[in-house]
Amino acid sequence: MSVICNGNQDLQLSSDTYFSSFLEGICSLRAQNALCDVTLEADGIRFSLHKAILASASSYCRVLFLENIASKVNSETSHVKIQNVSSTGLQHVLDFIYTNQLHLSLTNVEEVLQAAEILLVRDAIKLCFQFLEQSLCKETCWDVFSLAKKFRLEELKQKAIVYISQHYKRLLEDHQQLVELDTTTFCQILDRNDIEEYSELELFKCAMLWLHHDDKRLKAAANVLGRLRFPLIPLADLQRYIQGTTIMKTDSMCYKYLQEALMYHSQLYAQPLAKSPRTKIRCSSKKLAIFGGRTTDKVCDHIWLTDGNCTTWQKFGELDIPVYNHCITVLNNFIFVIGGQTKFDATGKQPLNEVFRFDPRTCSWLQVAGMLEKRTRFHADVVSEQIIAVAGGTLLGNLTNTVEEYKPAENKWEFTTPFPVAVADHAGATHKGILYISGGFSAGKVLNSLYSFLPRLRRWVLSHTMTYARCDHGMATTGDKMFCIGGRVLSSANEWIHVNQMECYCPVTDQWTSLTSPPVSCCQFSIASHQLKLYLTGGGSLHQKNKTDGVFIYDPETRKWEKAASLPNRLVDHASCIISLPRRVLQKLQMVSDSNLPNSVKENPDFLVADSEEIII
């Protein structure tokens, strides 16, 4: 019992059992055919009912009965035939009106929804929508999609498309369902980035099957085939399976798509500059990748991958050569591995100038033009679709201030405006097309400078200096700020000590702000930015003279650090980046299974373990 008391001490009472008692009462009257004053008929089957009950639950019946009362033709509404409704569907809706219970299954929901929509029983309609959404899974997505399309349920239709695209193997396995898709829906599926297990050639075969199911669809060929990414199809497959297809020769737009793909393959070195929607790799997620570096006993050539949460690490492959103190740049998802050293040499007298390009589309390596100068302990970044390599150590351990840029279209390097000082062990990041270089080691000193390179003016400009001098640190951009973390500096006693402080730089105001220090003190680590978070991996400890396997994630919004799954090995002087890799590529090139990975997940890692090798600049 519920009680409501007003200011005059009057009580308004309500019964908790009234509603259920009321339903029991009207159900009993219906079962006894008592006081029934109307019948509804569907498929020749009649149902005895009460006008007042129907009018209260069905907008259709309310309008019908009231209009006839106003016209004084009550006799015409004593028996009503409901068109385009099955007796099964009508019975379930009427049972709901009298019991507040709607029994639904995928076999009857279409009939029930049809009846509920015609009678305008809105609560029953809502329950049908709810049932379809809750029933949505990979086994039911096609059935739900068909119903959502028939009843114009756009939101539910989009959710069903997500399931269809996630389980798109059924596109090939069930041709009947494929050809039943309408043009808009089929194009939406082909547009998706998460149908990554299918190659573009397999999707082309699906498209041709759909187009030739009905000759009228050939008019939409350019619209449909324009969703495919022909440049990502290997040249041999283009020539063998697609070039000779009639529609690719007779339709002008389709012919244009083919020519675009052939041109893409003919300009091998310029491929990173091609930014058509048809050259974008299909991928639903990105991976943090670690390349090379030094472990406790060797220079390694491993490539490790992890997901955005850094929960597990997976070996992906190997570099052409082992390397450390190198740089990684990403240009339109092509990965460039640049310079560094292949054999351990503390003086840095044997740097490299080789550059290797990895293509995630074909999982292939290509050696491109080498830098004009051999470099180690330098920084490289992408500016205006060109790669800029800044300063670093060169032959015989000398430092340089030279800067050179790589032009992919021409596959060559050229010297550009020198850096203001000869420096190594500096860090850099880009913000809105401008390259910033911070700190470093020069002429026996650790710097706190910040320079920006203006590509249009070809000039280096001195910006506001950092609060702390540092080298062998990390710098990365996330959002509208750049962050400098860790590193080391020479003490007054000329000994290396850690820079524990973290600070961020705002390019708009040209100001630095001190932030919460990282949970560890390290240098020679790698840092990458993804989805407004920073990922710090590995590094060395000066205090304990060891390498570490720590992985930490920093959220600038909350200003908090989170410890993630440790690296498979303790690592320094490595490089990291964020890349997109299709699932089928990961499955094809995975070198070892997760179960065989050493230390792939560590519940309670020993972050600092003594290492016999000393950290050497």
C-alpha cells in the first residue's frame, strides 16, 4: 500500500495489488466471453473482446470506435476485420493488452510487430523493438536486419549491419543473403574498415556476384566498386582477375579505378603519398609496435606488438638487420626504419645510413634511398609528407648539426637548413605541421633548449626553453600539448643523474608547465602517443645500472600513470610507433603464439632487476 499525505491531513491511498487484480479480472471476463461487445477477425479467426479495453490500449481501435459513436453507427463496429494481419500476430497482441505479457520469438516477432503496428499498440511495438535488439547476435543478425529494413527501424538496422560486417564471412558463405542486400546497405558494408579479414580481391568477387544477380544493378557498378580499395590488391591479381573484367573496361568510372590502382603500383616509392580513400588500409584497431633496441646481451631485430591497453605482447616479425639508437617514422601508415647502429659501440663510431620501409598492406620490406650522412642518437619525424632527420652522432663518434629530408616521390635525401647546434640524444615531436626539437647533449653539456622548424620558411626558431635540461629523454604530442619526460643530466660532480621531472609545452602560449613526475626514473626509453595517451616503454636506470621492461601509460586528462604488461625483454635505445594492421595480416605473419611468448603477461613484474651492463652515453 502507498500513502500520500497532503497539508490538510487527507490521505490518498493506492493498492500495490490493484493492477494485477484488474488484469486478472478482465482476463476472466474475456475467458468467460462475459460482457464482450466486439469481435476482431484475422485469417477467418474471431476474437471476442471488450471495446473499452481495446480503446484504452489501441489507438487504432479508439479512433475507430469513437468515430462510429459520433456517427451513431455502433452496429458497424461490433465486428471488425483486420486486414494484413495474421491471426497468430493478432492473438499475441490481444493477449498482451489483457495480460501485459508478450511472448516473442524470432519465428513470430514479424507477425506480432505487424499486428501491433496496425492496431497502434505502442507498448507492444516497443517490446518488439527491444526483443529484436536483445536478440541481435552473429546468428540472428541477418534476420534482424531484414526485419529492421522492412519496418524502417534505422537505428536497429545500423546495429545489425555492424554485426553483419563483423561476421562478414557469411557474405561469401551464403550467396542468397548477399544478393538480397539493397544497394545502400551493401555499400555501407563495403565502406567499413572492420571487414579486415577479407582481402580486397575477395570483396571484389562479392561485389561482382551482387551486381550480376540483377542486370539493373549494373547501373550502380561505379558506386559499388568505388567502395573497394583496388590499389591494395597485388599487381599480379589486378592483372589476372580484374583488368579483363568487362565492367572494368566498359564503365568509365570503373576503368578510372583500375587505372588508379595500376598507377599506384607503378610508383613504388611514392606510395606513401597516395591518400585516396581507396589506398587506406582496412583496420578496426591500431597497435603499439616496438622495433629493435638493446637487450641485456645483444642488439635485437625483433618487432613486438601490443593492443591499446598493453595487456599482452606478441612477436610480429624481425627487422632486416638488428639495430638500436635508430628512428622510426610513420608516413600514411608506411613505417620507415632509419639509421642507428647494428653492433654495440659505446662511442657510436659505426652508425648507419640505411633506410627500410615496411608496408602493412603487403607485409613487405623495401630498402629505400639511404641518408646522405650516417646517423645514430638522432631524431627523425614527418613534416609536410617528408621525413626530416635532425643532427645526431656520425662517423668516428662526432656530433653533427646537419639536417636532411627524404622526398618519397623522388626517393632521395637532400640537405636542408642545419640545426643551430651539433647535438645528439635529443628528442622531438610535431604539432600542426611544425617540428620541435628539445634538449640533447652538445659540447659536453646537456641542453634545455627548444627549437621549432618552420617548413615554409626553412628556418629554425628558438622557443621558450625547458625548465629542466635533459638528454636521452622522451617527447610526444597529444591533444594541443607536447610532453617531455625523463632523461638524464650531468650533476655538478660531472656524474649522470636522472631528470625525474615531467613538463608539457603549449605551442600557442610558448609556455612550459610542470606536471606529476613519472612513477619511475629512466632514460633511453621510447615514447609514443595514441588516442590522447602516452605510452612509455623500456629504458635504463642509472641508479641500478640496468635495463628495464616497464610499460607505463599516461593519461593527460587525469594526469595519472598506469602500469601495463611488461615488455618481453628489458630494452633500451629502441623505437616505437602506432600502426594499423589488418587482422588477416597478423594471423599470417604471427611468428609465435601467445602461449610461447616469454613473459608475455606478468602479474607482478620485478621492474628493476640488476643488469651487469652499465648505461653508457
